[in-house]
Amino acid sequence: MELNSIISSGLLESYVLGTSTAEETKQVQGLCAKYPEVLVEIEAIEEALLTYASAGNTDVPVSVKENIFEKINAGQIFPEPSTVIKKNVPLRKLYVYAIAASVAFLVVSLFGNIIQYMKVQKTSTEISLLNKENEYYAEQFKNQQTSLKMMESNIALLSDPATKVIRLKNSDPASSLGAVIHWNSIKHSTYISLAKLPEPPAGKQYQLWAIVDGKPVDAGVFDLSGATGSNLQKMKEISGAQVFAITLENKGGSPVPTLSAMQVSGSV
């Protein structure tokens, strides 16, 4: 291993801090005997750590300090330094205690930060859940408001004396096909409901027509899902209608009705 690689590998820092393995410790001691540069680097690391520890001097709980110092004295944290670098024993002893105090402070700070982080995370989660719940109820309220307005509009339409109810039937008396048109002759609004028609084939769609002055006028296409039960499906505005009829056209509608595909019709 080249000298620069040894210095940049982090091995010397581990040795100074006492976290190197027995094999790594033996390796460093051999390198100190072989390379004076390694010894110089170790001394530089010691000085840097001592400076860092002095700069970070902060009161630490007595119980934490005593626990760490007991381990230091027992040799459980930092092993006895090699005889190769024993010329700096006073300095090493000083930075060992200084680093121990800094380590204790960092441990206490770490646990404090973890507890605070957990509290913040819990609060953030609770706020997120509350926001989602509020969004859900807001959406439900919005849907209910829309339904209420639609019901009010339907009631106003059906109760208007100008609204006529036109029942469309199939030309075959035995047929059960049919639909109901609600047409306001003054406002010209047109709605369809209770469309009793078979599901259209793929690519096909039902289209409503109004006969005005003897000519067919497109009143729009519609889907059965929106023209069943008590729902009123809004169609195009029509004025002066005499007859309404429904044909089965290609999806999207046709500019003229396909008379052979007539399903139901009814006079106003």
C-alpha cells in the first residue's frame, strides 16, 4: 500500500481514536517504524482532534461523563498507545479526555435530536391525515352541493307551467321501448329522462331530434346512463318543436336522421 493511500484511507484516524482492530493497530505500529511520515500524520491528527474537542467544549451530564471516564480508565475505549509514538503521552492523555467529553455531548445531542425528530414526524403525520380527511369531506360537501343544485333545477323545470312532458313510443304497439322528454316552450330548454332503450351496439349512440317546421333539428346525442331513473339529461335548446324522435346513429351523431334507425317518437 502506498504512503499516500495509507494516509487517506482513514486507518490512522481509527488508530488515534482507538477504534482500529488489533490487526490494524499492529499494522499502524509497523508503518510508524517504517515511515516517519506516518508518525507525523498521527501527531497532526491528534492536534486537530484536540483543537476540535476544545472548540466544542459544552457541559455534559455528570453521569454520562463518569460512565465514559470509567471506560477510558479501564482501557475499554482507547487502548494504550504504541511505544513508537509514546513521546506525546501528555498530549494524548489530554485529547483523550477532551474527545471523551465531546463524544458524550454528541451522544446526548443525538438522542435529543432523535426524540425531537420523532415528535416532529408524528405531528407532521397527524397534520397530513387531518388534511386528507378535510379534503375528503370538502369533496363530499361539494358533490352534495352539486346534487342539491341539480335537484333544485329539476324541480324548477318540472314545476314550470311552460314545461311540457312528451312521451316517446315505438311505432310497434307491442314494443316496450320509450322515453320521456321535458321541453320548455318558452325557455327552449330540453331534457330527456326514463329512456327505456336497449344498450346500443359498439360504435353506435342514440340521438334526439326535433321536427321544427317539418324539418329535423339535431337535439344532441345522449348515453343511457344519464337518461335513466329520476335523472334529467340536458340536451340542446329547441324552439318551435312539433315532434321529438330518437334514432340510433354512429357514435358522435349524424347531421341528418337515419329514418330506418328510428327507435321512438312522440308529438308535442
